Amino acid sequence: MADGISHALSQINRLSEAAQKEQTLAQTADWQTVQDITQASIALLDGYSMTLRLQQGMESPVVAPVATAVLLRDTARLLAPYAEQFGVQIELDVSSRLEPILSDRLVLQSALVSLGQVFIRAHAETEQPKPIRLAAHRTRYGIVVGLYGYGIEMSSAALRRARNLRGKAFQPYSQFVSGPASGIFVADGLLNSVAAQLHAARYHNVAGLAVTMPACSQLQIV
């Protein structure tokens, strides 16, 4: 079903691209909005489909060194059009000297994009949206990669309760954010497939959701 919906949205996306070439400037902006939102929806559905394929053994994660700074910059770039539609800024906080991490790059990036969409929507509903922060930093346990935002309260206990409500409640993550939060569910499933776990975190006194990945001294050619 997810693949079918994703295909339909892809068709809408292609139609919006074609329509932009034949419309006035104002109409082009409207079609760009359609395109940005459909692309974000496709990314979420693709992440969900990937989760199912990994859980059912139809695909296996490809674990390799991933350049942390490049991963976060690419994630911010993918989220930028969606964030712009909601008037939310994305701040990057990562050192280019941070070691690579061991993970499946596609899985990890899809998880971060799914989380980013949730944070963008939640921030857009505040009166004066502050930037969300996409950050990575080194700890003694590994490299912590996550998203952080003002006005979003996370706790480990609340995250455990939400996991227990999956399949039993319509919005198990509503205690974290107002509005749709299915991206947290998708990110959680993706990270579990690479033996990682989403956890509540704080960074520079800002709450968020993050994952701790093992550092790798091996260099990656990007």
C-alpha cells in the first residue's frame, strides 16, 4: 500500500514539474509548494517501505564507514525545501573533523529525514518558530547524531511508552509533538534494522531525539 501511494505521489510530483514550465510566476510558486510537499511525503513512505523490507529480510543493511559531516549536510539539503514551506530554519552543528560512523548510509539518512519532517511540522505550529538543530558530536560511547528543537520535550520514559502504544493508539507519539509524528515511528524502525536505537537526548540545553553510532577511524572516499 505504501508503494502504491508513493507511486501516485510521484505522478503528482512529475505533473507539478511540468506545470511550472507553463505557468505565471505566482502559479509557479504554488506548484513548487505542491512539489516540495509531495517529495517530503514520498521520502516518508519510502522510509516506511524500506523498514518493512529490512524487517522481512527482503533487504539487508550495508554497513560501511559514513562521513558524518557529509551525511548531515546532505540531510539538511534534503529537508530544506520542506522546511522553507513551513518557514522553519535548519541549523547544522557538526565538525568536519568528526570521525566517520559505521552504519548503512541510506538507512541512517532516511531516518534523519523522517525525524526532520516531524520537527519541522512541530516548530511550524509555534507562534515564532525557532530553528531546529541537526547536530553530531563525540561522546565516550560513540558519535551522537540527532535533531533538537525548542518547545519539544522528550524523555526516555515517554519514548518507551510511545513504543508500547504502537499499533494500539492512533497517535502514540502525540505526547512529544502536536500534529503528525509518524516520522518518529519510521525512524525508529529504520534504526532498529541497523542495530541502533533512537533515544531522547539533550544537546546544548535543547531537547531532541538522537542515535549513538560507533565511530570508525577508517576514512571514506566521498
